[in-house]
Amino acid sequence: MGSRPETPISCLVGVTKINSMKITTILLDCDNTLVQSESLAFEANADLINEILAARKVDLNFTGSYLQREFVGQNFQNMVNY
């Protein structure tokens, strides 16, 4: 594998001035181990689903907390197919 490009932290977090630190690793937490990422993911899913429904003129609106109660442990495709 080739080497990964280093990305300045300022590009990722919107900081205009920061030390010469470079990001060399990105840690992803998708199962609530380090951060309560599930609630954030369900909020994002609700936003996307609501946008799709509005574009299709469907009068439904979901919250992240509702989706989390109903679909915890399932993937996005299962939510959409429900």
C-alpha cells in the first residue's frame, strides 16, 4: 500500500490557525464505545429520511430518538425498507 497523505487538522475542524500537527490516523467509533455515536447517527438518518420524504411530498417526519427506539441494532437499509 502507498503512504497516506497527511491532512492538516485545520481542514477538518475549521480552525484557521493551528500548530503544524498533521492528522495521520482517523479513529472511527460506530458502536458507542468511545462516543455516543449511535444517537448522532440516528439524528443524521432522521434528517436524510425527512429530506427524502419531503422531496416526495410525503407528510411524515421522524426524529432521531424515534428512529433509535424503533430501529436500534438495524442498518439504514432496514429503516428505509420498513
